[in-house]
Amino acid sequence: MQSHRLTGPGAGSEKYDLLTAMAVNGLSAGGTRQATMMRLIALVTARYNWAADEVTIGQREMAALWSVDQRTAKRETRRLIDAGLLEITRPGVRGRVASYRLCRAEIYRQTAPGWASVGPDYDARMSARHIPAEEAQAAAEVSSPKVVQVNFGTRPVMLPTSAPWDKVLARLAADQPGTYAAWFSQLKGGEPGHDGTLRVVAPSRFLAVYIASRLMVPLERAVAYGYGRNLRCSIVTEDQPAS
């Protein structure tokens, strides 16, 4: 769901928060992702029309802005679109210059794991402002006779606590609300295996790889809390066997 346009009173601070989220995400990722995010930031700060909520720019201008050739500019634009960070609002055909719109909801989702590194006030502000309430309530839909209230940004959230995995979700939601809503809330856990491994199921390979490579420490810490002992987590998708 596309957010409101960033114009009018208070819009300036939201723009800075958006740019901060993208910058921190790019700097923490390194490599290709870092270059992609830095180029997106340059495009936004230099050319984005916030009133129209789009940027109109040709490949030649894009290449000049990014100090690359046009082939690289085209490839990088496609990378931004494929990553869900940018969408085409008007194709550049028949002599027309293409227009693009920031996919801010997806940018917030992808950058949420880094909000806490900016500071607790930033994390709370971004979580309260940008995480949909329905995502915060997702874990509470599981039937359970016992629940606990945790703070999700500025909103209280009721999460079930009768089962070990429910306790894991509650701990993650309380400790890292932005990261929880963007990544952890979609996971499913069950009973540990005899080898001390907990099979954690993710809805997509992208989510599984991201959590396995970047978010295992907070996940396994919460798992130790929920299950009462240290367990090794194996992140898989529903169609994958545990590794």
C-alpha cells in the first residue's frame, strides 16, 4: 500500500527519515547493494518531485547523475525495479522520458532491520509511522488462552504466549518491533529435533536467506528465551528440507 505523499507540514522530517533508512541499509550491506542504494539516494535528493510523487528522467541524465555509462544506468534502474524499490509510472517509449515512483512501503520493509542501529527513538518513530497495524497484530491471530502485551512502536500488541514459539515471537516483537514486523512475524516454528535444531519455516527463499545471513543472533537469542534452552535454528522454506 502506497503511503501518503510527502508534502506539507512535517514532510521534511519524514524525507530525512526515509533517506536515513536507505543510507543505513546500503552502508550495512556493502557491495552491489550499497552502490544501488547510494545511487537511489542521489536520484531522490537531486531529482525527485515530491508533489507529484515521481521522478521523470532519461537514461542519459541518469547516467550523468550517477557518473556511469548509459548501459550501466539502464542495468541499475532495472535492479532497483526488480528489488521493488522503484516502479515505472510512465514507460520511456516513442520519444517520451520515463517516470518512476519510489515504492516507499517496500523500502520501509526492506530497511526495517537497520532502524534500531540508528537509535531507539528513530526505531520507535519509524515503527509507529510505517508498519501497518495489521502486521503488528498478525501473530495475535493464533488461538491461545494466554497472551502478553508488548509495545509495538507506540501501539500495544497482544501476542499469544502459551507455546514456546509464541514466546519467541513476543520476545522479538518487544525487542525489535521494526525488524519483527518486516521479517520475523512471517516465520513459523515448531518442536526442536533430537539434534538440538529448531526448523524455522520462512514463506520465501529471499526471507530465509536474509534472516540466515543477517538476523540469526537475535532470532536464536529469542528462541533460547522461548524454549528455555539454546537451539540452533535451521531456516528453510516450506518446500525445502531442513539443512
